[in-house]
Amino acid sequence: MILSWAQMHYDVEGTLYEVRIFDGPKPGQKALTQLKASRKFDATCDCHWRDGTTKHFRFKTIAAVKAELKRLGY
């Protein structure tokens, strides 16, 4: 799952992204379990700042996430 939130502040504007990877549901389970692999992606702002600084998040698509998981050996 790729989550995103618009960021619009005095000093920064863009989108905050977070990747969450869950284990498949099990019978009787009431909540999904997030896998440790999610930590490999962290939450990152794809933003630009007033001072000209920019930062980009590489994992905006499922294909990019799958490719990185494969590269990491998952």
C-alpha cells in the first residue's frame, strides 16, 4: 500500500509518501500485520523548499516497490 499526503506549508510544498506492506489475512484475524519489509521504504517527502532544496521519493508506484523488494531479496 502506498499512502500519500499533500504537504503545503510556509517553507515546504509537495507530497509525503509512505509504503506499508502487509501479510495476507489469516482466518479469524481482526487486523492485518505489517511486515518488517515496510521499514526499508520509510516515509519520505517528495517536496521542494523555499530555499531551493528538493527531495524525491523513488517508490511512488507498486512496480517500483516490487522492483526494490526483488533487489533486496524478498
